[in-house]
Amino acid sequence: MARDPKRTTVSLSKHMHERLTDAAAQQSTTVENIVHRALTRELSRSNDAALSPSEGAQHNQNADLKATSTPPLADPTALPDSSNGIAATFFPLPKPVIRIWIVAIVVLALLPWWWYRHLHIAMFLGESGYLQNVAASNAQVLRVIEHDWFRYNYNGHYIPLAFNAELLTTKLFGTNETLWKLRQLGLVSLLGVAVFTLFFFVSSLKLTDFRICFCVAGVPTLILLSMPLMSDLVHWPFMSLQLVSITMSIIGVLFLVTLTGRRETPSRWLPWACVVTSYAALHCSGIGLSAAGAMIVCLATLWYLLHDRPEPYGGVARSLEKPLLTLTALTVVHALVMVYGTKPSELARGAANVPAGIGELFIQSGAFIAAVIHVLGMQLWGPQGFPIPRQDFLSYDAAYGWGFIILAVLTGAGLFLWCERRPGPWRLTVCSLYVFGMADILLLSSIVVVRLRTDPTPLANYLIGSRYIVPFCVAAIILLFLAILAIPVSSRLLVFAGAGGLILATQVGQYTYDRNVAPLVWPAERLSHAASWGLAKELVLECRRNRLAIPDVSVKRLTDFDWTLRVLEPALRSELNIPQEETLSWVRVTDLAPVRLAQYYRLVPSLGRLNRSLEPETAGALFSPGTVPLIGWPAITVQDAKVTPRLDATVSIGDAVKKSIWLNAPGTVVLQQVPLGADPILLVSIGIHSQVWTDPGGDGAVFEIDVSDGTKSTTVLNRFLNPSHVPSDRRWVDVTADLSQFRNETVNITLKSLPGPAGNDYADWCIWGDARIVERSGGR
């Protein structure tokens, strides 16, 4: 068959066109490769300015390999792998960034000095007062105490080096409030610097704009430094151990993310730095066991992820093996000492509180986690204080707690698989931070639950104390920081506005708490230990000058222990340089007759001023001649009560806080052998607790006072309050009872809280506040 010349020509033309098109496409691809390679080299030269010659050569070689190979699919979660952020490692940074970073560090270091400038230092609170006494003791007593610190744990804490360091500091500082405050604020500043540095480094691995990095790192740091309970760590010198422990754990995490965030093979000292700082956290506080355990989990996770990977990951895994085993061995041994190093005299403590079995532990663990989540939310943003979940209903929340645990484990497993699929600096860092934060929370919760087996302290006490809640908050802040980084935000203005709003909210909340809440929730933080101690020394000097016995005033408000001034005699002798051979004579204030007491107030004016500074904790002391406070009366008995009363409570109703007897209806207490003067009257503020004001089930309660001289009993007060239905009763109601018919007698005073007219005792939370007897001539 003859070919069609026209069809043949068209076919040849089409073939030639395809060949020319393929050649053009190949030439275009070649040009693109050349341009891509040139741009890559140009970027490498600009980045290599801050690298050593060997690092720069290696970087150029890697760039050439990437340019000639087929690029993988883009992974938006692997931004740091492209090295287009600030830096794959924290240093070097551009000079403008370093300058701004230094300014931010200085500002963060100075902010606590501004926030807590008016806070007094509690030099005699709890263990700090004990150390003040120990520091003033003789060498023999010191040797015994120091030996016991190395031999036994203290309330579950085996930290002999930290205890000795605190004792040495107490010897050097004494009762100098300025030195104590400088130390406490310096430690808080150091904690803020460590937290901000950690967050800034991690955010620089993902974000390309360093200004956004400052915002992302600054917001959680400011929240942490200004949260309400941080003031308790500043206020109480003994909590410096907690501050150092938390700071060490944060520095350990910083070393950890420096290890994971490097593109090149990291230095071999980084894993050992993680070990040293984590174990140091355990040596400063027994609760540091959770931080050390969390670090073990992190190092083990990294080793498992990287041990079968090519270099440099294989080298990282090999560098983790010895540090991981070392930290594990040290932590296990230390934990065994903490568990089995208790003094024999304390082994039986709380034996009756041991849970029945594994089931109860299971319920308690979940319940505590649920309660912690509730309290953490209020603690970080809580200018209203710390609402504690009801302990009697706490076990019902166990399901929610275990739901959170399961969710946390599943999230961790997802991050683990995400990191195992394609490990990189950013993925390893995110996985490490999450594992540390979540493991710290779970391990700390486990420590609390285990301690409850032998500790009679109510569970709620672990939800308001700074030594437990602040470490929980640090771990929560780390998880919050990861959540912030997970938000995809492209608008710089939106980030700045959000950061500014959060910082403003933090500062307003801190100001609100410091001004309105702290005086009601923690009134003792407003007490100047330096001023009270000065009055105590003046009291001793005036009594010695007038050859009088020293009134043994209660100092419970200073020490939080049932101590009197006599317990602090070693510290007084040391401060006043009183020789040991001189005997100090003491007398109880309640043993002083009215005539003798009047003589004291005339010759020892510091007694009245000291009592007023320690009011209302000085039970039985007379704050002015002719005034007898009944709250905390030494001879008080509970005659009948449906609910166990609190005979020495501090209660706020409205804006007023009063020392009170909390006696729910029906309930009766008797104050025995109360001496009366020539023209006595009884003054008391009564009220029903504000938490039940709006409860419609309440129908009010009756407040009744009976006085008996042994032959007859007389009702001197009967008052009905019904705040659920009468708004005017929602306050302290000041009432007066005339006792003139019992003048110059010793009587028994009976306080009765009775249900309302219908006999309904629901929500009858009756409070008797600031009860006292005064002479009519003395006034209120």
C-alpha cells in the first residue's frame, strides 16, 4: 500500500515537536537544578559565617547532596530540619537577638522584686523557726542533729546536704530580714531566668521570627512567676529548698532539649548534665523524686527511639546509656533511703490510715488526679483563692482522673509514634518535653497517694500547700507551653495582641489576689516576723530590767506550731547575748492575776504591743487590761455536737476576718472557769458561713449563750439568723450580753448553736467570732 505523503509529513513533524519539547524540558530542569544549587550555596555561605571552617565545609557538602537528590515531600512539622529558623541550636544567635534576650532576662529577673517588695519574710515559720533555734544551740546539740540528718529522713525527705546548707545560712543571716529577702527573691529570679531560657530555646527550633519566640516564651514564664502560691515560697525561707529543687529540674530539662535540638552530634557531657541537675533536684527536696523519675523516663524514651538509628542518632543513643543507668541507680537507692530511713519512733505514725487494699489505692489515685486538675486551673489564674473539692465526695471523681491518665498515655503514645516515624530535632524535643511534664505530674501524684498510706494529713492539705502545688504548676506550665506552640498562627500582630492580653490578665489577677485575697486567705503573710521578734527581745530586756518573770506568750502565729516564747529561748539568748549560766524565769500569761497583769502592762509596755502584733493567736492572753478573749480559752469542752467543731478557726464573712469558734447546729461547747470583773459584758460577732447563704434548703439557726455560776444558769443571749431568706443577716452581726449579775465571780459560759424553728439543721454553719469579755468602762 502506498503511503500518504501528507500523513507522513504530519507524523514526522509531530515526532520532531515531541523531541524538541523533551529537550526543552530537560534543559529547563537542568537550569532549575543549577539555580537551586546556587541559591543553596549562597544561603550556606551566609549561615557559615557563624560556623567553624570544618562545620562550614560539612554544611556545604550536605547542601550539595540535598540539591542533587530528589527532595522529599514537605513536612510542616519538621521546620527546624530545614534550618530556616533562628538556629538549630541555641547559640550562636544574631547580635540583635542576643541583646533583646539579655534585656528580657534582666526584666524577668527584676519583676519578682517588684511583685513581692512588700512581702514579709517568715523567719520563724515552721522548720525555719526550728533552724533558728538549732543555729543558736551549742556544738553538742548541733552534732547530734547533723548526725540525725545523715542517718534518717525528715518527714520523707532525705536531703542532709541541703539541710546543712540551710543551717549554715541561718547561722550567717540570723534574723536579718533584708538578707533573707535578698536570697528568696534571688532564687525566684533564677527560676524565672531558667524557665524563660528553656521556653525560648524550644520555640526557636520551630519559629522563624524571634519576636514571636519572646512572646511565646514570656507568657508562660510570667504566669508561673506571678501565680498566687509563689508568694508562699518567697515568704517562707525554708521553701528555698523547693525553689532550688524546681530550678535544678528546669535546668536539667534545658540540657535535655539542648541534646535533642542539635542537628549535629551533641557533646557527651549533656546527658551527664541532665543526670547531675536531676539528682541535685532530688537532693534539695524529697518531691524532687518525681523530677528525677521523669528525667529517667525521658532518657529511656530517647534511647529507645534512637538506639538503632544511623549517625548522628546512634551516637546520641550510645551517649545516653551510662548516664541513664547511673541516674536510675542513684534515684532508686535514694528512694529506698527515703522509704526505709524513718526514725523508729515515727514508724507507727498514721498506721490507722493505711488504705484497705489495691482497690482503694486505685480509687484514691484517680480522685487525686481529678482534684489536682481542678486546683491547678484555679491556682494559675486564681485571684479568688483556692477552692478545694469536698474531701468526702472526692472519691466520686476517680473516673475522671483515670480518664485523664488514659488520655495522657494515649497522647504520649501518639507523639512517640510520630517521632519514631521520622525523628528530628523538633520532634524529639516535643516528645521529650511532653514526656517530662506528664511523667512529672503522674509521679508526683503517685508520691502523694503513697504518702497518704502513713500520713494522717487530710488529702486536701496536699492541694493547697505550695510545696506540692507549685511543682505541679511547673509541669502544667510546660504542657501549656507545648499547647501554645501547637497553635498555627501566621499573623504576628495576633500573637502580640494575644500575648499582651494574657500578660495583662496575669498582672491584674496577681494584683487582685495580693490586695484583696491574700490578707483573707493567708493573713499570717502580712505579719512582720522582724517586728514581732524585736518586740519579743524588748519584752525579755524589760522583764530582766524590772526583775520580773518573762510572760510565756504564745507564738503560734509566728511558727505555725503550738509553741510559746519559751521554746525560742536559745534564739533569744543568742540574739541578746545572755550567758548560759543566767537562768531566765518564765510565767504563763493565764496564770497572772488581774492585779499582777496590770503591773506587767505598766512596767513592761512591750507586752501589750507584742500581744497585739500576734493577735488573735495568743490564747488566754489579755490584749489590754480588763479584756479576756474567749477564742482559744484553755478550759473549753465540747458538750454535744453533731459535727466536730473547730474551736480555733479563722473565718471570713464579707470583708472581715475573725478568730472564731465554728460550731454547726446542733452543737454545744462550755468555757469553764472564766473570771469576771466588776462590770463585765460579753461581746461577740455571730454569723452563718457565706458558702450557705444562697442555699434554699436552710431555714436559719439560733445562737444562744448561757452563763452558770454553779448555782443557777441564765440565758444572756438568744438570737436567730436566717441569711438564706433575710439578706440583712448576710454579715457579721455584733451582739452584746450583760454579765453584771455575775460580777467578780468565776463562771462557766455555754455557747449553743441550735437549729431553726422547724428543727431543720441543714446548712446551719454557725460561726462565733471574736468572743471576749470586757469591762464596761473599757468599752469595745
